[in-house]
Amino acid sequence: MRPHPSQYRELIEKALREDLGEGYDYSNLLFTDDQVDTFLYVSRGQGILAGGFLLAEIATLVDPRLNLYLLCDDGERLKPGTIIAKISGPIASIFLAERTSLNFLCHLSGVATLTNAYVEKIAGTQARIIDTRKTIPGLRALQKYAVRVGGGFNHRFGLYDMVMLKDNHLSRLESLDMAIHTLRAHIGHPVKIQVEADNLDQFRKALHAKADAVLLDNMSLEDLKTAVAEGKGKIILEASGGISLENVRELALTGVDLISVGKLTHSAPSLDIGLDAENHSL
């Protein structure tokens, strides 16, 4: 499901203002208002498209006279030369929309592409790749959408929809059992409680306290296997910390339920996409 417009429209408006400042694109002096043309959004690399639906939103906000024709759906695999969309209308307005639209499209497609690489690495296992709250401020809804497009799953969206007791919380609590008891007395049943564990002793305390899930942070393969042997089916097991494309499959093979990867959103490389004239004149 795509994010609701309320989650990104104001963001697009801010991005356009950021590019235009208080006024003008001076290259518009080179074109009259009645000069129209068609340009193409073209993939220059291989990856997964995400955020294509934003192109029409951006075009309309820049100039209602612009017409955007989307030729690929989010989730489609792109290769160099794939035409993603066509945009037609006043040339000056197309250039106003160019950078903002590409910034969103390249970034979100990069998130989807990196997510898909992780998903493919663990194919055939029972584990799921999930994201984190390590998102670029303001972009969370769009980034988490791109993760889903890439075949991953979403962890909590914010502090409001799941409780996670991390190491800093635990360092200030006298009793994990009492903390979980207190939380359950005040939160609704659908709100899950997860506890971070850096070692097996902390994992066993979370298991004993009847947490819903445990985040196994930077644990060795052997400790992960032990946690799976003791907790599988009793508590949701999430591996986290130091996850890479090189080690994600062996982590998945331990039997954990979830593998969270912060870099999906905080450092995914952009997919190379450009805007090219349909017919080059120079």
C-alpha cells in the first residue's frame, strides 16, 4: 500500500521550495511559455523501481499543464535504458520539476534495490528482512514503502506503535519483569513489547519475562543458534547489528525469524536514473 498523500505532499512542496528559493530558475529566460517538449525518465543502472507514483504528484505541483505518463510500475526490475516515464509540457516547467523528481525517484529506488538484494540472499530460509527507525527525517513513510516494494517488511514506524526496551532503558530499570508487567497494565493488547539482548543471559531474562520479541544484538552465530533452540516458537527472534550482504544468509540459516538492517534506509546508494530529451537537438 502506498503512503497517503498527507505523508509526502508537504515534503514535496518543501523540496521544490528548497530548489527554487524565493523565486526563479534563470534558465527559464531561454524559453517562452508556449515552448513544449517531451522528456524521458530513463534508468541508467539495474535495480527495482520505487516512487514512480510521485512523478505525477511533483509534475502537477510544479505546473498543472505538465502531463506525466508512467510506463513502469513500482516493483518492476529496471535495466540500463529502461524508459520509466514520459513528461510533456512547457519546457521551463519540466526543468523545474527535474531535480526534485529525480531526487525522490533515485533514492527510493535505491532503497528498494538494496532491500531486494538482501531478500534474494536469504531466499529459501524462514527469515524476513525488516527495516528500522534509522530513516532520513521526514522520509520515513516513503522509505518504508520502498522497503516493502523491494520485498522487505516493516518494523515499527515509530515510538507509538511498539515498545522496545533497549540497552539504555534496561540500564535504568530495577526489574525487567516488573517493567513488562507495568507496561502490559497500561498498553493495549495489540502493542507488542520487544527487549534488546546483547548476550544469552539477557535473552533468557526477556524470555522469562514473557516479552513478545527479543532483538539479538551483535550476537555470534553460536549464540544465535542457542537462542533459537531455546526460544523458537515462544518469542519472536530478531537478529540485528553488523548485518551485511556477505553474512546475512548464514544469520538467516540459524533459524531467526527476523533480520533488521539499518542501512536499507540510512545508507542505500541511489539508483542512477536520468531525464533525457526524447529527441536530442544538439
